[in-house]
Amino acid sequence: MSAALSQEVLDQLFLEARTHNLWLDKEVSDDLLNQVWDLARWGPTSMNCCPARITFIKSPKAKEKLKDCLSEGNIAKTMAAPVTAIIATDMRFFTNMPRLFPSFPGAADMFEQNPELSEETAIRNCDLQGAYLIMACRTLGLDCGPMSGFDSEKLNSIFFKDSSFKSNFLCNIGYGDKAGLYDRGPRPAFDEVCMIE
């Protein structure tokens, strides 16, 4: 890991990658979604806690259930996307800690006995894993449209009833239609938001 990636890769992952709102009518296969996860799962999380749970919405029936949870401005683009990923957080992620982090045998008990630490850890690391998922999609030639704009309580009651999962954010996935892109917004420069001490 001592060599920088090529300019082409940097462009695909960051510099030319965009948030898409229109989608080409092109299928995203289940096999490709498996490949996405096989990349994303290797991103680091604290104590290898891995709290993210991904539900890939593809079928018309599942899309209709999701539609009822969306803000009006997100309905058309989400219904047109080949896939919408619900990135959720397993609030009881720690039950998997004996397998995922065996070097600390007391990890599960530590989190279960400290709900504040458990919730903070779950949310922070699910955010990370959601970002890894986006980068994995881009690596494999897919475009993304991450978004909020949904009724999380309603979504949780429909998709995650009687579970410990809570929705974090949604991400449309597919092959973006550049005709739907907005002008790219500016980003803060290094000196505006970074410091070196």
C-alpha cells in the first residue's frame, strides 16, 4: 500500500464522482451487490464492531413499501433507481463481538452495560460503513445518490419491526444519467476546515 492510486481511480472515486438523481434503465445484479459488500465490509470500524445492516430494495413490492416512507422530493428518483440501499444500524451489534473481536472477551458485556457508549459506537461506525459502501459502489462502476428525506420511524416499523435495526440513511444505486446532474457545489478548501498542529 505504498503507491498512490492512478488519476483515473481518483477521478472515479472522488474527483468526477457525483450524486445522481436520474438513472439509466440498467439492472444491477444481485451478484454485483454481493461484490459491493465484499469490498465494503473490509473498511475499519472500532473494535471491528461492524454495526451496519444493509437492505437492498429492488423488487416492485419492496419499492412500494419504501415509497410510503419517502419525502415527496425523493419519490421519483428513488422509484427510478435500480436499487435503493437502506443503511441501518444494529443497535445490538455487540452480540456479534465474541466472534468479530475475540481478543477482548468482555466487549459484549461492556457495551450492553453502557447503553450510551453502545449507541454512540453503533451510530458512528454505521456512518463509516455507509461511506465505505458508497466507495465500494463507485469502485465497481456504480453511481450513488445518498440521501435523508424519509420517515425513519415509519421505515423502521415496515422493514425492521421487532428487530434491533434502526435506519440511518438511504442510498440509491445504479448507473446514473448525467442529464440529471446539477452544477457541482463548491467544497471548503484545506485552510478553511483543516489545521495541522
